[in-house]
Amino acid sequence: MTNARRSGPDLTEAIMRTTLELGQELGYAKLSIEAIAARAGVGKHTIYRRWPSKGALLLDSLLSLSESALDHPDTGDLLVDLRTQIYEAVDLLAGAPFSPLFKALVGEAQHDPGVAAALNERFIAPQADKTVARLKAARDQDQLSPDFDLDVAMAILSGPLYFRLLITQEPLTHEYVDRILDALFTGMGPRP
């Protein structure tokens, strides 16, 4: 198939795949729309018709990698369900190719309000909403204290992960997740 015949979803997928390949090879700082267009065999205008910026293109490309919606199971055991979901998130965020490119995207979001809004709207907020919904279900089932602030719980659960991923760059491991959950569940549990 020639490049001239590619269109729609096939072309979009090819551009996103090229973005990830070049992002891995060059790093985000050296990644350019021109290089992506050249390797994908399209014009820059083809890319800019679909994405307003390199950051927006990277966000879509990264989101296309995740086959999982990072949903929370509901087995009736909140700790087991949180552990399962957070393990999956850690595996996604800490693994190649997602980790270095996600870190770069978060960095780009600090300078591009459009990327920041899209990252929050399409990745961060949906994941936070799922976690808060699972916590609410657990609270309604008396697995959590009735007055426990669910938004704060979400921040407590995610903050240490992002701190390690973005600030200290220490490894994100299942063992670390276990330590976080063990430390937090004492305060989140129902009071006698």
C-alpha cells in the first residue's frame, strides 16, 4: 500500500506508531513533527490536521498503547482490588516505552496548558474517578470509615507513585505498592 492510499484510522495509527518509535529513539526533546512526518511518509499538515502540537500527538500515541482501561475490579475486598489496579497502573507507568515518554509528557504539560488539560481530562481524571468510585463503594459497604475523605484517599494513593516516577525516579514496584497500601489501610479502615 502506498502512502497516498493510506487514510483515516490506518494513517492515524501509523503516525502514532511512528511517534512512539521516534520518541524512544530520540527522546521527547529531539522529537519533531518534521521527523515524524518524514518517517511516516506524510506531510506535516496531515499531522497538524489531527493534532495541534507534538505534546497532543504524544498523548494520543501513549494512550493508544494501553489495551487496559485500568479498571478497578470489585471482588468485595477493597485492599485486593486496589492492589490489583495499582499493580496494573505501575506496570504501565514504569515500563518501556511508556515511562520515559509519559515523564516527558508530564514535563510538556507544565508548559502547554492544552496538553495539561488533555492529559488530565483523558488520563488522570478518569483514573482518579474510577478509584474514587471504588472507594465510595467500599465506604458504602462499611469497608472504610464513613467520614473518610475519598478525594484525599485518591491523592494519598497516587501521590507516592507519581513522586517516585517523576521526582526521585526510584523504581515503581509491586513491593512499593504493598508498602503504601499497608501503611495507609490502618488509617482508612473503619473505626471500632
